[in-house]
Amino acid sequence: MNHVYFKQPYQKSADTMVESAVREKGQLLICLEENLYHAKGGGQPDDRGEIELCGKRVPVEGLVKRKGSTYVVVRDDPAFDDVGFGEPVRCLVDWPRRYLLMRNHTAAHIAMGEGKCRLIFANSRVPNLPKWTDQLK
């Protein structure tokens, strides 16, 4: 599985294929070849969006990590009875939600002081910029 969101966090949609699918308690857990959805972790909530599979567009209800793989969780449907390896899938991220989470995540790092080194480094390369970062020490 390739985690697309690490390398291309601004990508809003992707065409990929099913690697595997597992049914569990009325839900279908789908492992994708190219995973566009960010799973919950490190205080960051998981992505939401939609997935087009077998001619149906259904909401992503969440993501589950198991044995080194990330599964996209959707409500099971009779249309998905034959879903398996190689089935084409279109993934659509709920972009307004993801972008808000990205901005909040970055702001939290800055507010907690974790961005201090990066801000100071960036300021040192910009001429005529006031040294307001001296107040962060």
C-alpha cells in the first residue's frame, strides 16, 4: 500500500485498485493500492470523503489500521459482494475538512513552540524582516 497523503497532501481525488476487502459487522473494510485517506493518529482525526466502487458512490465512515495496512471503512452493500483484488476504485477526499485539519495541525505545532526553530531559520534568510522571533526565546 502506498500512502499518497504523505507525499501529496493537497491531492483531492485518486483512481486506484482494491488490494483486499474484509467484511465485518455490516461494514466493508477495503485495503487500497494507493491510499489517499489519512488515518487517525498523533492527535489528528482521520479523513472523510467518498469512494466510488462497483458503480456506487458511498461515504467513507472511517479508517482502520491493522497489521501494517490501512483499511477504508464503508457500509457494506449487496453491490459489493464480488469486490476483491484489482477492482477499480475512485477516492474523493472531503477537502474542506482535510484542509481545516491541516491548518489546525500546523497552528497547534506553532502555538506549542514546536515550530520555533523553523520560524527562526526562515527569518534568518529573509532580508529586512523584523526579528520578532527573538521574543520566542
